[in-house]
Amino acid sequence: MKQRPTFPARMETSFVAPKPVPLAQVNQPEGLGMDSSAVRQRMVHKLMGQGVRDTQVLEAMSRVERHRFVDSALVNQAYEDTSLPIGLGQTISKPGVVSRMLELLRNGAPGKLGRVLEIGTGCGYQAAVLSHLATEVYSIERLRGLHEKARDNLRHLRLKGVHLLLGDGMLGYPSGAPYAAIIAAAGGQAIPQAWIDQLAVGGRLVAPVAMGMPPDGRRGAGSGAQALVVMDKTSQGVRQTVLETVHFVPLKSGLA
Ligand code: SAH
């Protein structure tokens, strides 16, 4: 008999863990008309296996159809834990990384987050996931081609409270500040001061940041090594935690 997969012992809300579906029974995504929920449930199960516990994040990941955000030639890979090209040299982040970052961003909050700023809209996938976790999502992209692609991708979903902005996210977006949370999908040399300024007291920022050059000089900015950084803003100042190594596209200034 096949062994049943183990479920995490702690399930805080009413989210019911989906049953894994054997691969043979899963309809592989073939086009936009497919019923992809079974494949997505498999993905969610894998995320749980990787240690994602936040039921709100898992539920949001199970709701958003990632295959609608990638090129038709890549639809078959849409639910694998891999980043995929979205044009203009950019990528949609791996589901594992998206869910990990969103879990950190939520930090176990009982309900939805308030206003959230996302830097790097890309194809709009993470903004769609965020829309289920926050009351307002301000997502900013510097590349016009991707900003427009995200707008097309999100139009038919009619998500509430998602604002897509074309601009340089290094400056944040002061009109929506202060933000309960800020998340970046591109990594720079440091966290821009504008983001820290626009974060609410009690808010949290999650971003990839280039690792500094160590004294032996073997690994530095040139290698593209980045670490995931969590910053908490308190009335006493900011507290920064450096977590695991990650690989994101570079944070660049200006519009293109
Ligand atoms: N969250 C996206 C991931 C896109 S990759 C998704 O779900 O698809 C990161 C994106 O950050 C790229 O599209 C890149 O153009 C954008 N980016 C890089 N620097 C930026 C900046 N300063 N302001 C806004 N967007 C930026």
C-alpha cells in the first residue's frame, strides 16, 4: 500500500490541506481552458513539504493560476518549483521562494495585511497572490513591457485593491505609504532608504540583497550572490535578519 503523506501538525485556520494527486491522474496544463486545480494542489503539497506552514499563504498559492502568467510554450512547467522567463530578461520567481517570502512577510498575522508595496511586478503573478493576503497591493515595475503584460494578465482576474504602477521602485511609492509590508522581487546592493522610510512602524520588509565582499574576496557583488533579508521597523529603529542565499534578478534604477 502506498504510504500517505504526512500533514503538518499545526493547521491554524480552516484551510483544508489538499490531497495529493498521483502524477498519472493529473491533467497537465495544455492551454488556458484547462482545469489546473489538481496540478496546483500538488504544487501546494510540495510547498508544505518544503516547510511552508502559513495556511493563508498556501491557500493563496492554491488559488492563483500560475500557468496564466507564463508563455504558452512554458505552460507545462508552470507548477514546477522553478523560475521561468517572462521576457525582457526577467523571470517569474519560483513558487517555493514566493511562498517563503510571503510567509515571512505575513509573519503569522491573524488576518489580512493592510497596504503592501511590491517592487518588481514582472508578470504580475506575485501581485495576484498578494491580493489574497492584503487589502491593498501597490506593485511597481520599471519595464513598460512587463508593466503592460502584468496589466493584461491581471485584467480578467478582476482582483480587488491591486494597483499596478510604472516607475522606479527604488524610490518606493510615497503616495501609498506607510505600508504594512514591503516585498522586493529584485535584489540590489542595499535596501533603499526610501523603502525603510515608507514602511509603517510595526511593518516588515522582505528583500533579496547582494552579499558584501568577504575579506578573502572570493564571493562578492560580481558573483550575484544574494541573501534574503527581513527588516522589522519598530519605534526603536530597524532590526535586520539575514536569512538564506537566494537568486533574484538585479534591482536597477530608472525606467526602461
Ligand atoms: N514578482 C514578479 C517577479 C518579477 S522579476 C513576478 O511574479 O513575475 C523582478 C522584476 O523586478 C523584473 O520585472 C524587473 O524589471 C523589476 N525591477 C528591477 N528593478 C526595479 C526597480 N527599480 N523598480 C521596479 N521594478 C524593478
